[in-house]
Amino acid sequence: MNELLPTIIIIYLVCHSPAIIMLTLGLNRLKTRPENAKKLLIAAGIYFLIGGGICGALLT
């Protein structure tokens, strides 16, 4: 089980890296471009929800 944990963490980060990038970009652009930032934050939230369901289904 100890060898499986790092691979699970790596798979989780690979599956959610686009959502993490969108989240950071959205938070950085919140003051300069609020409309664009709002779209990025909503897309990141949806990606987290969908990605969590798909990754959760693959790991069980």
C-alpha cells in the first residue's frame, strides 16, 4: 500500500492539473479582467467536479 500512494497522488495531480491552472489564472485575473476570470473560475469548478467523479471511479 505504501508504494501505491505516490502513484495515486501523481494520477490525481495529472487529472486535475488543468483545473488547478485555470483556478490560478482566474484568481490572478480577477482584478484586471473580471468577466474572463469569472469564466475561468466556473470552468475550473466544473472541471474539479467532473474530474473528481471520473478519477474517483477509476481508483475504486
